[in-house]
Amino acid sequence: MTTYSSKTVVCAYCGKETEVTEINSTNAFGPCDLDLRPPRMQRSTIHVTLQVCPHCGYAASDLEKTPENLEKFLNIFPTLPKGKDIVAHYCLAGDIWRLVDEDHDRAFGMYLRGAWCADDLGAPDRAKELRLLVIEEARHLLAAPPPPTPDFLLRISDIARRAMEFDYANSLLKQAKDLSPQGFVAKVIDLEQKLVDAKDTACHRVDEVEQ
Ligand SMILES: [Zn+2]
């Protein structure tokens, strides 16, 4: 089971106190989605893995910290948009990592969590919008060393499929296959290829591979 606790923190952006919820422990049962969204119970902790200040709208994994380059942060974000829900909060957190730190890996993670939250809210247009941002960050990651693994190419392919970017999904699957993946990864790539060919945009899990 998942256990939570709360504590008072001082927001690093506005200096006001707010209460945040923290996860003490959680666990995951069952197979993950093809884009590596974890199974329950960990799946349901997504609403507390981001801390949000109700006073100024700042959203970060740790509200008490700002990006290292504070001057750049304040220049880009002289005020913060007050997000109306968890999707907008994850989007802001991703924007901060992308624009201030230029940390594409962390921006990728924030936007993807935003897309998952949009899925949970039944908001496909917003989920697609967030996935397109994830794909932009993935392009940066794929262009930087080291060369991508078949697993990573497969993951991005799944995110592209969910965003209806089928040509891009196909090109990533081809790159993954060119690396001659073996075993379970090869089977999941076959599954992903079938889904892309069928232009299926639904969520699928790794346990759907043909045994
Ligand atoms: Zn604040």
C-alpha cells in the first residue's frame, strides 16, 4: 500500500509557507504500460510527486528549491502562471526544466507525467499536446550521446503513437530494429509495430506481448 505524510515547506519562489504531501512508501503491482507508466499503486501517486505552491503557482519536485540559475529563472518567469490543474502544473514544471536548466531529461519526465494526468482526466487533446512536448524533448535526448538503446527508441515510439505521430513512431521502430534487439524487447517492438500499423492510439501494456 501507499502511505503519505504532510509537512510545511517555504516556497522558494514567493517565500510563503504551504503544506505539501509526501510519499513515505509505495509499491507497484503488475505490468507497466508501453511508455513505462508504472502500474498501481505507484501509478496513483502521480498527484503528489509534484509540489505546487497555492500562493504563486510555482511547481517543482521540491518547492523549497529553485533552479540553480536563479537570475535566469526570474528573467524567464518574472511571474508564474497559476495552473488550473495537475496537467498545467506538470507543464509548468517541464517548461522550467526546459527553458531555465535546458535539462531535456527532466523536462521529458515532467511533460510525460502531465500527459498521464491528462489521460486520467479524460482530456485527450491536452494529453496529445503534452506528448508532443515530450517528443520535442526526446528529439534532444536522441541527438545527444550516448546512442539510444532499443528500449528507449521503443518508449519514444509508443509516446509518438499515442500522439498520432505514426510516421515518427515508425522511423523510431525501424531504428530500434536495426540495433538487432533480442528477447523480450524484440517481442514488445513487434507489438508496438502492430499497434502503429493499426493506427491504434490507446494505452497498451507490456503484458500484451505474444508469449
Ligand atoms: Zn510560492
